[in-house]
Amino acid sequence: GAVVSQHPSRVICKSGTSVKIECRSLDFQATTMFWYRQFPKKSLMLMATSNEGSKATYEQGVEKDKFLINHASLTLSTLTVTSAHPEDSSFYICSASRLRGSYNEQFFGPGTRLTVL
Amino acid sequence: QKEVEQNSGPLSVPEGAIASLNCTYSDRGSQSFFWYRQYSGKSPELIMSIYSNGDKEDGRFTAQLNKASQYVSLLIRDSQPSDSATYLCAVKRSRGNTPLVFGKGTRLSVIA
């Protein structure tokens, strides 16, 4: 499978600070990346679709001014959680889409566990 | 978003048995179907993709797709304790870069 990395893997921050999470496709170029959030024992929730060189498309209920997404290159997308609060504590996972034949498959990064104190 | 439904489980099978995981989807226009495995505290890992009706085998895994019945399944032969995880069914309407729609997952427990 394709390799997708995320950094950092774990972050603890104080309430009110901003946290940036990086997602990289290591062995392929990804025009599209996706950002998900997962609370304990809950399903994956899609937050936004990130397309290289254009604005992200956010899912309903996700604040675009709070969760800033930048997809500046074909191998890097970043998610910045601005003014983080304890309720933002979650497992944030990115995925990158790779073309295989005539189909696109999504590969997930290892995730970033955010704890806001 | 259209629904993807899975039995949440837990599904318990003895070691060496066949585990059968099922998934139904409501969007008849769906074209791409995936099975992901997620261990507790980890991110999902793609284990199978299937796009046409019938069976697709990869090692101990067999995915089965029936578009007429809007049904996709995953069989795990010779189940091992290391297969214990949550299995997520995911469906996509297109072949392209559109978001996956996930089921809530089935928790599988393989008992030694």
C-alpha cells in the first residue's frame, strides 16, 4: 500500500493555542487529501476535502475558520486547529487519494492524537 | 451522505474459523467498495478494494460484491487472534477523488 505520514503523532496543548498537523504522501502525489476526526469508540467523521491549489471543502458543521486547511503541494496538506479548546481533543487522521488503474484508493496516515488541557 | 450499514458486533469466532463480515449500502450508484481494518487507537488500514460484482481474493481475505442486492462482504479464512480489530466498510459513488462513506464498523474478536 501507499505510505502516508502525519506529524506530530501526539500533541498536548493549552486551551487557546493553535496546533498544526502535517499530512504527507511519501511515495506518491496526492491531488486530494481528506481530514477526519474520530472520538473514542466513535466512527470516523469526515471534516473536509483538501485539493491541491484550491480551497478546502468542509463538511456541514465543521467551522472553516477554526480548522484551517492548506494543501500547498501535491504531497503535503496541513490542518491547523486554531484557538483549541478541550472539546477539540480527538484523534485527527488524514488520508490521501492515489490513482490505481482507473480507480482512486484512499490511504490513511497514522493519525494525530490531540489533547487540549 | 448515503448510508452504509454494518452490524456493530462484536463478532466472535474461534481461531482457525472463517469470519464473515457484512455490509449493505443504500446508494445504488456506488461504484467503489473498500474494507479497512482499524486496530484500537490506530488509523484505518486498507485491506481490500472491489469494484465489480463477484469475488475478489487476496491471501486469507475474500471480498464479495453484489450490486443488485447492494451488499458487500468480507470473508477472513483461518482467522487469527491478530485479526481482532474493527472492520470498516466504505463506499464511494465514483472512481475519482470523492469522499468515502463509512459504515460504523464491525468489531471482530478471534478467540484463541
